[in-house]
Amino acid sequence: MKILIRQGRVVDPATGRDEVTDIAIAAGRIVAIGAASADFHANRTLDAQGLVVAPGLVDLAVRLREPGHEHEGMLESEMAAAVAGGVTSLVCLPDTDPPLDEPGLVEMLKFRARNLNQAHVYPLGALTRGLAGEVLTEMAELTESGCVGFSQAEVPVKDTLVLHRALLYAATFGYTTWLRPQDPFLGNGVAAKGPLATRMGLTGVPVIAETIALNTIFELVRDTQARVHLCRLSSAAGIELVRRAKAEGLPVTCDVSVNHLHLTDVDIGYFNAAMRLVPPLRQQRDRDAIRAGLADGTIDALVSDHTPVDADMKTLPFAEAEPGATGLELLLALALQWGEEARRPLSETLASITTAPVGVLGEALGSLASSAGRLVAGGVADVCLFDPGERWAVEPGALRSQGKHTPFAGYQLPGRVKCTIVAGHIAHEAF
Amino acid sequence: MMLPRRNPQLNAHGELVHLLSIEGLPRAVIHQILDTAGTFLSVNDREVKKVPLLRGKSVFNLFFENSTRTRTTFEIAAKRLSADVINLDIARSSTAKGESLLDTIANLSAMHADMFVVRHGESGAPYLIAQHCAPHVHVVNAGDGRHAHPTQGLLDMYTIRHFKQDFTRLTVAIVGDIVHSRVARSDIHALTTLGVPEVRAVGPKTLVPGDLREMGVRVCHDMAEGIRGADVIIMLRLQNERMSGALLPSAGEFFKNYGLTPDKLALAKPDAIVMHPGPINRGVEIDSAVADGRQSVILPQVTFGIAVRMAVMSTIAGNTA
């Protein structure tokens, strides 16, 4: 399959390229940016006038719900959602049922994903067996089967000795450990501690639930030199700690979710369960710090934190509702919305969902490390074409994901994905 | 990209169709309910204690959390309005069989319910029910989690108005486990809406968080400071589980610091009234000498509670979504 993308605005955050030109694709790779050679005969020509041609998006936090939670999402529906959202590479969490704690499960997932031939799937293996926080998983075996790192998803390791040894062991082989910083005891709550939770009578998670966990992790990183990726920061104080840790030179990276980039606890309104998220939405100053941290690079990546949740699990009283929101199809639009509000150049906005997350994954990406999340001649042809001017209303029923619950239902957002190309084949188009 | 949100207990004309919380209720609406309650008080003194306002209507008492006292007062109130009352002890029936909250509601709606009186252990549960029931069905929150207990708040206001008349010169102290108390939250919203210039929340830092200041109250961790010069003292019930949660060492130590004794009551104004939503724990939050003393209005609160609940049910039944 040879594809010619004609006269699109090619934006590549990695190089800062931003110009109207052509891209030629053949055999899964980008063969030319700019004028293609005279003997390039495309099977398919895409007229990209008025569209942005960007690298395919890279999402570091996705739940595909397989195995075990098929009522909430299937690989088919969630992979279709990914490419509909312009996402060509995604990292999936190990909190499936059973958790991704043995190579056979990972191989099965990779095999199923490969057969669907949509986005590239990079699983995180469980850090401990059954995510129980007691026994280490076979990290080398899991890495061979395709895991790009190790995570406890939302289950903190309560035992600091186990966490210390897990990091030491991971550091031996250069594996990255992905941790969401949350104290297991202080973290028991359903909203951010503060005036709103107090007024509504919801149990609050204090900021110190995040900062205590971060301080513990940083001490362990100092001791072990393990590489740690911090997932879904939620507080201004937490981001400040990461800023200092990075200045100190600790090998840490971090991400935030699109939900926390746009929303605060006030959006819970009258107990709207769509706003039941983990970590909980915090206050205005925290959201401001998240925006500032993403802009200045303290926060490496913006993620969808895609979590399809069954309708039955959301039509419950707020505290009983299952946390999470669908996000794959909103990642680009919400990033662009932030870019507009913060008046950031398009290329910098896109960096948070392309080159920067690839930087977090680093060598774990293997052969794709040098070209995923960017547009380079000779590199993998993962491309997203979108109309930056088209505003669209978020209609939950129209989402491809099996998860229909989003805090952004009814919002008008910018940026409509028109075509997603994964490894040189058209995985989604909506011209 | 923000969307507007309407207060779900009001219809498009600003009339009350459900009672979910006192927060956001206009002062005039509160006074109107209290005035209506005043007219119902006399019904309770008649030989035939009934008015036909809800004749032919079915009121379902849905108590997902056990409560004999509140359920009984709602039942009496509904019966005095001539409604048919059906009591469902859900804590021991359908949800125990795995039925979801909304399925329970759908089933009961199919039995042509006109009003649900709901008590639930989770904050916000009555909102979910109000959003998912048929338009002609009214919902009364009879206590949800720590969030709200609006009829208790209204009966407390009725009691204060009865004994003190004017809200705008009062100092009201609420003492005890504020953080877990839906009564305290409803009282605070009602008192600040009605123009009480000083509302104090009194208790240890584990039970009285500083965030309460943003609800318009003065936070006091010292009992003497908290009740000095008060016109009204509202004592809250202390639940036993507070001790196991490391919030308090013992009931005895709580009583030593925050229990209302005659000595401490002497710090309040001489004509101060003492209130309590019940059931009281003698010797834990309140001394018997105070609970049974001349300043106690705990039993009048119960009497007023029936009239206030009649007022709430008849008011919302008269408005349509």
C-alpha cells in the first residue's frame, strides 16, 4: 500500500517542522516528506488541504479491559476508539482480571491486538503477582513477552520493603517502574479533601496522600537509582516535588490526565458520577499547577487515562460509582482545547501527546523508539490527520469505546480526527 | 466549554419539587415551609389528626439505612396528610438480594408511587433517585450519608424560630462530630441562609475540619469559647465507630472536653436553648441534667418534626416538575 498525503500542514513536534507539504508512505514507512520522487505511484491519495498532518498520538494510560472486564470494553471496541482518536500507540495497564502478571497473558493480549491491526499496544506488566504487593513478577520473562515497564495500576504497594526490593530488582535490568503516587491509607476517599468534599459530605483524599507517597518514592529512587514513571499527578504540591526531584537529577518522569488538565472538584456539581475519577479532581490552584507543569516540561506527558466503565457501575451514588472515564477519543481534542486556552503553538501542544510520551518509553519501544511519535523519512508511518478548525460536540452515544461515560459530555471541542494511519495502513478514516 | 447546571430540586419556575438539601434554598422558601408547618401544628392537637391534602397519594418510605425514629415521624406526617404509606426496609430486602438502587426505584415507580422518602448511607443517593424517577414523583431526602438531612434542618429552624423568633441576632453553637454529621451540614446551610450572624462549629480537629469555615461558620476547638454567649446550642450524636477510626480515644474523654454539662451550659446566655437531633447518648455528648433540664427543647423538636415533615410533603406535592 502506497499512500500520498497531499498538501497538509505537516507538524512534527520533534523537529519543530510546521509547513504545508506532502508525505509519501510505502511498505509501512514514511518514504518522503516534501516532494516524492517521480516514480512514486500512490494507491491512495489523501487530500489533506486544511488538515494538520501530525505524528500518531501516543497514550501512556489506557485500559483495554481485556482480559476479565469484557462487559466494560473489548479489545475491538477500544482499539477502534484509539484509532478514531488518532492514537497509534498506547500503553495499557495491568489491572485486568487476572492481572498481567505472567507472560502468557501478555502474549495473548499482544497477539489479539496484532490481529486487529490497529494501534500498537504496549502492555505494562504487573510489578507484583496479582498486584498484591507481596511477590515480584518474572520481569525478564514479561519484558520478553512485550511489557514496556511494570506497574501496580491503582493498587499501592503498602509494604515499603517490597517496594524497595522491586525497585532494586527493576534497576538491575534497567526496567522502568510506573507508580501512581498515593498513600494506601490516606488515599481512601472519593473526592479531593477540601471545602467542596466537606460541604458535600464526601470522604476526602488529602494532598499529603500524594506528597507522602512521592517523598517515599524519591527516597527509594535516590537509594536504588531505579527509573520511575509517576502516573497521574493531581496536586500543585506534588508537581512541585517532581520539579525539585528532576532538578536534582533523579531518573523520574511523570504524566497527568486530560481530565485533571480541564476539571476541578467543583465540576462534581450535584454528585455527577462522571466526575468520579482516580485520583480525585482537585482545586483550581492544582489545575493551574498541572497546566503550568505541562507547559514547562515538569510533566512529561498528557494521557487519556482511558477507563471504560459499564453504565450500571456509573448509575450509583457518587461514592459507590466505579471511578474512571472514557478518553481515547477525546485526548487530541482536549489537548487542543488546552493549547487554545494557554495560547501555545500547535507543535508544543502536540509534543505532550507524541514525542514526550515516546521519551518516557525510551528504549522499551524497541525498533520504534527512533521514529514513533514523530514524522521522519524512513521511520514508521504512524500518522494522524485532523481538522484543527472543526469543533464538535461530545456525544457519548457516538463514541466507539464501549465506555460512554465522560465528564465532557455535551462539550464543544476543537479538532476532529479525519484519518489515522498505523504502520502505513489506514486504520480509521472519516473524511 | 462549560455547561450550566440547574438545582435539581427546583423546577423551571424555581418551585420546590423535591427536597434534597437546604443548600441553595431561598430564604423565602424556608420561611414558607416553616409557616406551613405552623398551620399543621394545630392538626396534631385535634381529635381527628388528619387533613386530606395527600388523599389518594402513595408515599414510599425507602430506608436503605436503619432508622426507627425518622421513619416513624415521616410515616405519621404522611398519614396525617391522608396519604397511603408503604414502609420498605430495603436494608434487609432487595439490595441484600443484589438489586441495584435504580432497579428498586423503577420497580416501586411501577407500583405508582407518588413520593419517595429516602434514607441512604451514601452522600448524594437521593439526587440519583430524583434524576431517574418519573417526572410526577417527588423525592424527600431523609438523610444521605454525611451530606444532608434537610427535614431535620428545617425542624431545627422551626424550633429556633419558635423559641427565639428573630434569626438575625443569634449566636448558634453546633457541638460534636460535625464532619460526619448530615444534620450539622443542613443546620449550617439553613442558619446562614436565614441570616444568623454567628454559627460556631465546636469540637476536636479530627471531627471539626477547618474547611468548614468556607461554609460560613466559625470553627472553635475549645468548648468554652464555642458556647460562651450562645443563644442556641445544638448537640450532635457521637457514633461509637468514631473511637475505632482513631478520631477519638474514648467516649469518656470526649465527654470531659465537649460534653454539655450544667457548668458548661452556664457559659451560654441564661435563656439559651439546648437542642439535639436524637437519639441522645447520655453521658457521652450530653449530661442528663442538661438533657432533661429546663433549657432543653429536645422533645418539642420531635413534635415540631411531624408538622415540618407534613409541610415539606404537602409543599412539594403541590408543585410539578
